Amino acid sequence: MAALRAWVRRGLAQPLQRVRLTPEHELEWFAMALGDFDGIPWQPDRSPKEYGEQGQTTRAGVNSMKNSGGNPTTHSVMVTRRTLCELTGWQGQASAEALTLARAIKMTMDALSSYVPQGDFTWSLGARSAGHENKPPEFYWTRDVIVETLWKDIEAMISLRLYSVYSQKQPSQYGSKSTQTQRRKYYAQLRTTEKPVERGLRLIGPGTRALRRDLAWWMPPDAARILDIKEDENGTMVVENHRIVGYGGQQGIRVARYNGTEASLSPDNAYDCEIEESTLLASESYDSLELLYAQDMFTKFMQSVAEKMTRAIEGGSNLRPKDSSNMRAWKCFTLHNDRLSKIAQDIHNCGLGNIHQIYLSIIQPLSTEHKLPEPDSVITLARKHAKPHELLQHFAEPSEIYLWLFRTANTFPRKSSIFVKATAILMENLRTVTLTSKLREAQCYPEKKIHPIRMAKLDMEEELERVDRTLLICLMRLYKKQRRQWECDIIQGAGLTIEGHTIYPDPLNSTPAHRICQDDEDRDLYLIPQLAVRYLDWKDIHDCTPLHYAAVNGREFYVRSLLQFQPDVNARDLRDWTPLHYACNACSHLSVVQYLLDKGRPEVNAQGIDGVAPLHLAAMNGDIETVQILIRAGAALDIQDASGTTALHWAAFKGHEAIVEYLYEDSNEKLLDKNGRTALHLAAIAGKENVVRFLVPCSDEQTNADMDTFDRLGYNPLHWAAMRGHEAIVRYLVNEAGFNKDTTNPQGNTTLHLVASDMEGQEAIVRYLVGEAGANKEAKNNNGCTPLHNAVRSGNEAIVRYLVGEAGANKEAENNNLCTPLQIAVEHGNEAIVRYLISEASADTKAEDCDQQMLLKIAVKYGNEDIVQYLVAEAGANTEARDYYKWTPLHLAVEQENEAIVRYLIGEARADLEAKNEDQQTPLHLAVRQGNEAIVRYLIGEARADLEAKDEYQQTPLHLAVEQRNEAIVRYLISEAGGNLKARDILQQTLLHHAAMEGSEDIVRYLISEAGADLEAKDEYQQTPLHLAAMAGSRATVRYLVSKAGADLEAQDYKQQTPLHWAAYAGHEAVVRYLVGRAGANKEARDCFNKTPAHLAAERGHEDVVEYLNNIEDKKATKGAN
């Protein structure tokens, strides 16, 4: 001992010092001390060393003895702590939470053991030892590890973590007695349940669209709030650093203050809304620190499991609507997977937190690693809601639904099953829309039924343009294998080819059995029974089974091989087509169709989403033998697709006479499609003369019924044949079938009217109808128009020339609006027809319509400058002709703001610049009223129009400019053109009166401050501009006139009424308040009837004004009293 004291005195050693230990955490301190001899705190004044875990710190003393040259790793400290507990039998304060976590981890390992590679399990806590680049501590467990082992490891880790927190919360001073006892009481108090609940923060991860989507889909309904977290030194939400856990480790948020707003997780917003993906998602927690850390460790364990999983959790997903009563809320749902739900429920039963907290720990890691179950039910949901619209042939709605599905799938990886499936579905819908659009154009549907389809097509193409071309080419090659080729504008626009060998990616689900049955090159490929059985009803990306491909390619051997194993012969693809559909859609596979019907016994009348049955396909492809086989097998002759089209309709439209003849006898030939058309209508539209001749063999009662059959657009077969330019059919129907050439539709149009109206100009048919068939060329429709009117309106010059020059049609015929063909030609701007009718046909150029408008005015009205010049310069039109309202063509040109015609009429045609209309207004008045500064400048600056011309109200153009509040024109007329600032109208009102009455503060300012207008000018009623401004209720104008311009506040009109009287009378409270309260107007002023402003307001029922005037103290009286 003496030697020891000598060492201390001479500085060779230092005396031991007392160190305050954290109660309940003595073993944690001892474990760190044993692991780092340089860190044993013999001297408390030495700089401490930090133990870092998850961004938190634990302080350990520094040994003054020889430095061993290294710090302990977190893992070694944890092992030491666990060993000490085993030796002493000590259980830390987190023992219960550690046991709960151990059970949860064991359950999860057992549940997901088949998803991770064989061998021992390793997972990282994600913590680093302070000051070192060591790897984070890792746990190594065998597959058969027991809960007790897990418990000891976890308890040691949580205890060390808690020690890092509580060691920083030691009280700085203690009393003189029993210091250790006081400290223990202090820490015991910290752990009591009576302490205030502290807020914790669980960082979930970056707010990517994928994570938001999965949280919205997989979290239970009514889950805890998910927040968008942003660091903010002045944030309104406060949380201690050690209570922030979760994503990012030391790179996560580690500030005490933050702002949090509720995160948008709606699936509808997953694609469209603007999302800051760098923003972190978080959830608030009010659990104990021990439970918070246990939940954090479980999340890290799940992250390691998710990283090691070789595949996503199986079992698919079940969809549960959030609001089953609201059909419009179908996009709001949650997903459920039995295996995932069982894991979450088992962990919840362990006591690791509520069910929402458990799901947070599970969903985020699985979402990040793309190991959540496949959300196939979302695809099923979208198709379910689109199908009713598809059945009704409403294509806009399904397109919107499939676009939503595709955009949602875009938040998944591009090689994921749901993305590929959504792409295939959207591509299939694009195919349907493309083919439907072409069919409707060919069948002459009205534009309103085609335009929405075109728009939907463009929207889908815009989205699919972003897809990898390789995937699109694979899908197009599948279409070719299915004999369902179509022209895709995306592929053609990129100049790509679909020829060549294809290796289909896995998400297309093309099995070896599919590929063998797809072979259409007569190669000797053998479908072995094992493959046939294994992939018998396996569906590819288009939901096609191997039997679909065997049927479409006519491989009877493959069909036989598959049928012996009893596949689903009624399996449906994306369009609900069966293998029988495919066999009938591919021509020349009669034996396959027969074998399917004999051995497979499929539903012969099965219909796809488009309503198409196998019989329809056979009829449209012209396969008479297949049609016969299907009918013998029980196919319904009159079955209609979604458009109401029967097999007879399809055969007639496609021109398959043999099938039409076969079906005609037993079919209902009068059956109408949804456009009200018979088979004869469709054959006439398509120009199938052979079919038309069969359907209308002679002029009998049957034919007469066909003659009177009008479709929903009001056309019969003869009308359609004529409008489509099928002359041979027109001749047959009129000459041999006895159709009435002059039959009118509901609009009163004959066949000649309709042909003359056609933009393509069917001159040959017009010549036949008039010259040979004797059609009535003067027939009038419901609008009083003859065929010549229609031909002129459509711009068919050749037909116009024929009807007038050869057929002798009445060129002066008037319709219900008294318009002749010449006036219609002028209106539609067809100069060639106008020249012909005037110069060659000598049409009457002086005829007037029902508005007494002559040709020149019509040309001016519709802005046809070339025709205006022709009519004036060559046809001799009168530029001064006036209509009912005394308007000249120049008046109209100015009103239409057509500067080019205005310049022509004045500059070349010498039109009267000062002509006045019924209101005594010149063209300059109208130009000002229209606010067209360019024409105003031309009329004054170049044409020299009279600036002071007055209308019937004695108003000059300048008055109108002020009324129109057009400051630019006002400034021009006064400053540049020299307009009369003092001009007065019929009421002796000046420009300033008008500006004040209109409330045009800017113009008022200009007139007074720049132009020098008379502020106190009085009109016929002795009213100043201030009177009118007050009457109009323009507070800004009143304030300027009084406070800036100095207008007389007490000016009286002929009734001795002041501006305040008029403001009160009109009920303009704001103006009254200003005049009295700010400007000091006399609220007791009386007019010639001894009435104050309050009297007038009361008479008009303006109670608010009356109340104000009666309660406010007279400002002038107040000033005087003061």
C-alpha cells in the first residue's frame, strides 16, 4: 500500500475515482468497461467516448492507463452484456418486450422459412460503433433457434440502447445523504406509468408512389395517420431525438422539431398527383421506449427477411372495398392475403403493438423489396367495372378504367406481373377501340359515336408510347399467333416489325405447351402428355390456353392431344372468346371446329364481351361450311352481338352471298341492329351488289317493306347506296326492285337531296336520278331547300353546273329563309359557284333574304373578302345598299371587325365613310363601340372620318369610347386625333360625366389630370360628375374626385340634392361611409323637399345606410366642437 501511495504521489498512477452509474443499467456500463479497458472511467474529467447506435450515444469514461488502441464494436459489447446477464441471472427492464419480440421473430421465421434460402439466418441491426467503420452488428441464428436464445440476444441489445438514452438523463445534483438511494428513486419515477406520455416517431421510408400505394392497399382500414415529414427548426411538432426510430439510420431525420401533414395515399393519386418522393413518411407513436425500440428491431428484422426472400408471398390478394355501398368509390379498397394476415395477427397476439403498428413493420420492408403478394385482384376489379360498359359498347368509360389500371401499374417495376398484365389489357382495349373506330367509319355511324372512340384511342396511345417496345412487339406477335392481327399505330409509327423468333418474358406466362400449339409452320413438334397435363388450362397474358392456340392454328393433332385430358373447352380469353371462337375466326379449319364440337362439347352460342358468337365469326369470314356445322350443332341463327348485328347482317356487310342465301330462309331478315338497320342496309352501305340482288329479288310486298325501312339516321337502303356512290345498286333498286326514287326521310330529303349534299360529289348518280330516273329536281325538304341548294352548300360545282345548265333546275328557288342558291354560295364562300351562277347562269344578284340582306352584305357578314371584291368590282354590287336597319355593307364590315374588307370598301370601292344607320351612327361610332383600335386609327388617320359626328343621342365616338371604358381609344382620340374634350350629348353630359357614371377610375384620372376636363361641369339636371359617380356606387372614383381632384362635396343639382343624397338613395353604403366618415359630407343636408340623405335611403328601404347615417356623429359638427 505504501508503494501504491508512492506511485500516486510521483504521478506514476492515479487514484481511483467514484463514478455515478445509471440505476438498472450497471451491467451495461460494466459490459462496455470490460470491452474497452481504455474506456474505464477512472477519471471522470477525461473526455468521454461515445457509443453510437441508431444515431443515439452512450457515454463511457476514458481510461488513463495504457491505451489498448481500439474501441469495442457494438456486437462485442452486446455479447459481453448477454454473458454477464447469464452469469448473474439479471433481467433488464426491457425483458418483457424482448421476449415478445423474440416470439414474433420466431413466428415470422417459421412462417416464411420456405421463402428464404436454406442455411443459418443472418440479419443486421443496422447500428455502427462510434468512430469506427465496422459493419453493423449482425445476428447469426440457426433455423432451429429457440425463443430463449433470441430473447437473450434481443434483451441485451435493447438494454444497451436504453442505457444510451437514460445515461444522458442523470440528475446533476443530489443531497448530502444516500445519493445512490435518491438516484434510484429518480429513475424509478421516470419509469412509472404516471409520467406524461411522450411522442415518438417511426420513420417508414421515402414517400415514393410505390410505398404510398402499398400502404393504402395493404394497411387495415382506419389505420393510424401516416404523415409527410419535413424538417423544420420552427416546426410545430416536437419529439426527443431518442424517440425517433426507423428508416435511414443515422441519415434519417434527427431533429427535435418537424412539421407533419397527413400523407396522400389514395390509389387515385398514386400516379397523377405531384409527390415529393424525397419526403419521408412517418407514423406517430405513444408507446413506451422499450416497445418502440422492439418494434424498430422487428422492422429491421423484416427488412433482412425481405431482402433474402427469393419470391413474393404467394396466395394472391383478396380485395375488400372500403365503402361497399358507394359504387363510385370502387377504387377505394384494401387488399388481403391470408398468409400475410396470419403473420400480422400472430405477431399482434404476442403483444408487440396494435395491429396497425405490426402492419407498418411488415408492409414497408416487403414493399421496398417487391415481395408483397401479387395484386391480381386489382386487375380483376378494373375488368369487373369496365365490363358493363363494354357490353353496351360504351368505349370511353372502359378506356378510362384501363388507363387508371395502367397508370397505377406504372408504380410497379416494369418487369412485374401486374405492369405487364395491365399493359396487355390496355393494348387489348386499344385494339378493340381501333377496330371499332374503323368499322363504324365503314358503316357510316354518326360522328358523335366515333369521336369519343378516337379520343380514347389517342389517350391510350399516348400512355403506351412510354412502354418498352420489346414488350409491345411481343404482344403484337402473340396477336399474330392468335390470327387477330391489327394495325397498331405505335408499332407502325416507330417503323418496327413483328416478324422473327420471339422469346417471351416470364410475365407473359407463355408455357412450352403454348409455344408448341402456337406453331403454324407444320413442324414436327410433339406435345408430350406431361406438358399437356401440366399446362392444360394454363393461361397466358391474353388469358389464352394452349387449346386456344391449337384451335386457331388448325392443329387437329394438338387439339386431339389436349382434349383427351379434358381441358376447359369454354376457357375465356381477355375478350371472353373461347377456343371455338378462335377456330371459327381462322378460316379453313373445318376439321378442328367439327372435332371441338363432337368431342369437346363447347358452348356453341358462347358470346364474348363484344357479344360476338362463333357463328358471327364464321359468317364474317365467309366460311359457309363452318356456318353449316355450327347451325347443325345448335347455333342460334338470330343471336345478336353487342351492336345488335346478326350473322346475316355480317354476311351481308362482308358480301358473302352463299352464307346470306343459306341463312336467309330461316333467319329473321327484318331484324334490326342497334342503328335500326337491316341486312339490306348494310349490304347497300358496303356496295355488295350480289347480296342486294339476292335480298331484293323483285318488286313485291317484301320489297315494299324494305323500301320503307329507315334506320335511326333516317335513311333507307336506296339512300345509303346513293350516298356511298354505288351506282349499280342505285340503278338496280330503282329500275328493277321498284324503290321510290323520291321517297323522303324524316327531314324531307329525297335521294337526290342526299346525293347532292354529299361532299364527295356523286355526279354520276345525280345524272342518273335526274336524267334517266326522272327524280324531282325541284323537291323541297323541311327547310324548303331544293337539291340545288344542297349542292351549293356542299360546294359541288359539277353538280351545280349540271342541275342548272343541263337539267334546268330553278336557280332562283327560295328556301324557308328566302335564300336562293346564290345567297347560300356567297354565305359559304364558294367563289367558283358564285361566279358561275352570276356570270353564266345570270342569277338574280338583287335578291334579299328574310333579313333584307343582299349578296354584298352576306359576303361581308361571313368575311368572304374575295367574293366581296368580285361582287363590287365585277358584278356591280351597290356598296351603299341599306338593310332594314339602314346599315350599309361598311357598317357591317366594321361591326365584324374585318379590317381588310373595311379598307377595300373605303379605299377601292369608295364606300360612304359618313353613312349613318338607323341610330345615326357612322362606321366610326361602331368601330369605337367594338373597341377595335386598328380600325379606329385607320378610319381617322387614313380615311379622315369625322371625329365629331353625332348619333341620335348627340354622342360623338369619343363619348362611346368612354362608355366602353376603352382607355387606349380615349387617349388616341383626344391626344392624337384632337377630339373635343368638351363635347356634350343630348343630356349635356361631358366625357367626364360618362366616365364617372361608368366608374372608370383610370379614364377619370386621365381626363382630369392630363386632358384638363372640367371637374364641376353640370349636365341638364345640374349634376356634376361627382353626383353621377356617387349614384353609380363607384367608391374608387368618388374617392379620387373628392380627395385628389378636389370636387365640390356639397354641389347641388336642380333638386338641391348633393352627391350624398344620390349615394344614399341608391343604397351604396360604402360610398356613403366614405363621403360622411372620411370626406366629411353633411349628412343633414336637405334638398328642395326638405329631405336628408337618410330620408331618401329610408324611402328606398336601404336599412343599412339609414342605420349608419343615424348613428354616426357629424364630422363637421365634431370639428366645430373641437
